[in-house]
Amino acid sequence: MTTSQMGLEQTSSSVCFASVQVREYPRILGDNPSVTSGPPISLSWEYDQDTSGLCSIDEWESKRGSERRSRSEFRVPESVRTDWVLD
């Protein structure tokens, strides 16, 4: 039985955003059990309201540019994470 035969209609939906709020969170020692070497790093729940900012989607897109980082570029080496914890 198809959805139309059951009396259900498919509807499309979309989401629109008008602005972006950018926040900066401090790095803290985390508890991620999948980290095999070095300290796990997490983001604090607290953020600095003084450095937070609100901007339009268009402004945000123009500021951040079209280059996207690859998945491997998000990996932080053990030595860098260790330095962060010791600072």
C-alpha cells in the first residue's frame, strides 16, 4: 500500500535562517574514551559573551569563504592537545 493509498500525503519542508550567532568556547580536559593517546579535549559549557557576535547569514558566508576543511584537518595531534592542557 502506498502512502497516497493510505491517505497520507508527502509534503516538502524547508528551514530558513536569518542570522548566525558566533560563540567562542574555552577548551577543557575532556572524557572521550575513544582517544587512544594524549589527553581528550572538550569544549566548556561556558562561553565568553563579550566575544560572541550576531551576523546575517550572507555576512557569515562571505566572511568564512568557500574553502571547507577536510575531516582530517579537524584532527588535533596529541602534542598540541597536551600543550593546550598544560597552558
